[in-house]
Amino acid sequence: MNPEELKHSLLAHARGDMEKHLANVKIYLNNPVGIGEHSDVMKAIEDELAKVAYYRDIVNVLKDLL
């Protein structure tokens, strides 16, 4: 795999993980009672948003490299 392919793969992976965590936030916001294992919905949303921010940072760095 050449460096460009590697960068594109990393970008796709980071975008996918970012979207996954954004979807979780939307689920928490639209149906918080449906998430039984989380007694602290606000904390769960904050944790998901932190993951979104982490992957968004990775996406931005990779875009600068492309």
C-alpha cells in the first residue's frame, strides 16, 4: 500500500468512527430512555461527543496532509 492509499484509508476510518459516534449522540438525544445501561445520559452524550471531537481532529490533520 502506498502512502496516499494509507492516508485515504486512515481518513475513511476516522470519518466512519466520527459518524458512528455522531449517530450515538442522535440516538441519546432522541430516545434517552431507550439506553438502559446508561444511568447518566448526559455523561454518555459527553463521552460520545469527546470521541467525535477526537476523530474530527484526526480527519482535519489528515486533510492537511493530503
